[in-house]
Amino acid sequence: MVSIRYYPLMLKSPVALLDLVDRLASLMRAEFRRVGAEAGLMPVHMQALMFLDQVNRFSNTPQALAEYLGLTKGTISQSLLLLDRRGLIERYQDEVDKRVVRLRLSSLGEAFLGQANPTELWQVASRDVSANRVRYSVSVLRAILYEVQAQREGPPFGVCHTCVYCQRKSQRIYHCILFGERLSGPETRKICREQTPKSGHLSAGE
Amino acid sequence: MVSIRYYPLMLKSPVALLDLVDRLASLMRAEFRRVGAEAGLMPVHMQALMFLDQVNRFSNTPQALAEYLGLTKGTISQSLLLLDRRGLIERYQDEVDKRVVRLRLSSLGEAFLGQANPTELWQVASRDVSANRVRYSVSVLRAILYEVQAQREGPPFGVCHTCVYCQRKSQRIYHCILFGERLSGPETRKICREQTPKSGHLSAGE
DNA sequence: ATCATAAAGTATCGATTCAATACTTAAAAA
DNA sequence: TTTTTAAGTATTGAATCGATACTTTATGAT
């Protein structure tokens, strides 16, 4: 009996999209390898540095990085050890929960990232794609990402200001009902692990 | 204690798109690892099997696979050896150029792919995304992929029937000018290493 | 309060990928 | 023919990565 395994490579097929995502990631991984090779760093190290460069002070933990990359905390711990030995990151204990280790780029790490510029190839390659098309694709991929994480019972990681718990108090002040914390405007545009989307903010589109 | 983890969000930026591509690929890689683990296969083995399932008869070589995944031929050779030992693929010499090894899935390999179904998670996750939105995103990512390949001077690896060398002779007969061979309809829906996109299939949009 | 359980992180070990290098064979070019 | 290039394999060594066990701290139950 012949089973249907894959849809043929038709442009409408989600599998075609998966192929592209996979292939682009493979090539960028090779690029990260190339860029990091001079400094003796592996692709996963470059990804960790880029993660720490972009994440805010509430998400800079080994566990969050492990979830982000789909690796185990033990594996990540090793990569972070190497980055620490090279002086590219700094680790410090969380004040409230003393089990938690917080991470940040060192000045050396920031300098290295700025000089190595691992996303340059991607930025050059997407130079001629309009902001609209980028935004549209981002919304599609994020919808899929949301579902992938839901399937695997991972944290939802949705946008804060589309969450039912996010309430606007005044012009510049937001408040999260769930955690009872005040949020700045920029913070509400980041992704929250506990996000619960309002209706009309998923999959249907922009 | 409940913790909040924020992740950055830059809707219009190409780097945001790269983040999503990278992250989705990381999670799918973890999924491939999970699916292949029962059979003792690594993510790269799953990717190789999926590649062989989708590639046309001009591109089913170790070299093509290496370029597709951004790895060296020596690395790929090892992965293929394992798949051969497991009886999941078959290797045979090319008739014309005897240096070339051709690859195909064995019936066991096909059965395994059908049963393991590594893309199931992705298909479920993208179930509610419309065909139009998928197609739009595919066109955006393909444009970026084409530029990445151009920058790195690698072959583009596109779908046959969007290629300038693919010409329709009659209702069911196609012809590849580059290879000078006749193509069946299904064949034109596979991935080809030498694909050169027609104008209107890149960057400008659909 | 006390004990049990869970969570964050680290250490260690083994398996496997992956790059680098050298080598073989065959094709192409001189 | 001779030389050079290309496809593929074998070997070796480094380093990722998962699994497991362990430490420390936080949380929950009795």
C-alpha cells in the first residue's frame, strides 16, 4: 500500500515552506560556522551570543536559551561555559531566586558580535524584499511557531500587547494582570512566555 | 515562582524573519531528533531521507545533498554510509559519469519515512494557515534563498517547473533544455540542483 | 515546621556529528 | 599523453549533544 507521505512540492504546500525554512537555516548555520571559525566558536555559540544580544533582562537565563534553541539545559550549560571562559559573556546570580543564573554579553562579547556581524549575509540577501512582505511572512511564521509550541506543550511565547492580561493604564503605562507588574511601552512589544492571545490575533492574519 | 520571559520583536526587520526561520528550524530539528531516535537516526539522517524523497533524478548525488545542507561531502559521505548500512537507501553508479554515485530511497526507506512522518508536526501546526498565505511566504523565502545562494555561489535548488530551462511541449510532456531530456509532469514538481528561476518567480512578488 | 517534591543549573560520560586531510578513481583539458 | 579538476571515500581528531546523576534552592503538603 502506498501511503501519502509528503505533498508534492507545490507552492501552496506547507511542506514547501518547511523545506525553505530548513534549508535557509542550514545555510545560515554554515554561515555562522564560517563567521565564528576565526574565533574558534561553533554555530551554537554564535546563536547564543545573538540571543543574549537581543533578549531583555527577564529572559537571559540558560533555561530560556535552551527552550529557544530546542536543546537541553545540560547541553546549553557546556556552550555557556566556553563562552564564559573566553570572556564573551558574564554570569551572575538572580537576586530573588538564587537557583537562577542570569547572563549578559560582556563588552568583549558585544565588540565581537559587532565585528563578526553574523547576520550580514541575511541582511544583504533580503535587501530587496519590501518591509511589507517581510512583515507578512513574519506573521505567517509566527502563527506556525505558536502552533508548533502548543503541540509540544512548550511555552506559547506570544506578543505581550496582544494578550488578554495586558491592560493599558495610561498613555505610557501598561499593566499585566497575571503577574501584577508594571510594563513599559517597549516591553509590551516583546514576546512573553505566558501570553494568552486575545481573539483575532492568531492565524487569521494581520 | 512564576517567571516571565520576554523575547524581542521587530515586525518589519529582516532579522526578525531570520529569528523565526532559525527558531522554527531549531524546533523542527529537535522534532527530527525525536522522530528518528526510535530508529537510531540523527536529525541529519532524517533530512537526507527527506531530501532523497523530494529530489529529481539530476540531483540525487552526495554532492548535491552536501550543498543542499551546507555540509562538506566528507561529512555527508558518513551519514550516507550509515543509511546504506541500515538499508534505508540504495547507491548505484551513474552510467555516463562513473565517478558519480546516485542515491535513492529503498522500499524500506520509503516505508520508514511514511511511518515516521517527520513533517507531521509542521503540517498540523500550519493547518489553519491559508494556501495563499503559505504561497506568499514561500515566494518571500525563496527570493531570500536565491540571494543567499548567489552570495555564496552555490546552486539555487528550486522547483523544476519554475525554471527557465523547463519547457512545456504538450499537455503532458515537458522538456529540459539544459539537460536535453524529456520530463514527466510529476518530475517537474521536484527539486533540481540547476534550477534557474524565470522572472516573475522571484523577489518582485506574485 | 518538617518533609517531600520540583526546578535551575552543573558535572561527567559516551555516542555521534562534522571538518580537515589525504587518497582513489574518473573525466576533462592541455 | 600529461595535467588538472571533480566526485567520492577513508581516517582522524575535536567538539556538540543527550542522558544521567548530583547540588542547591524554592515550593507544597502534611
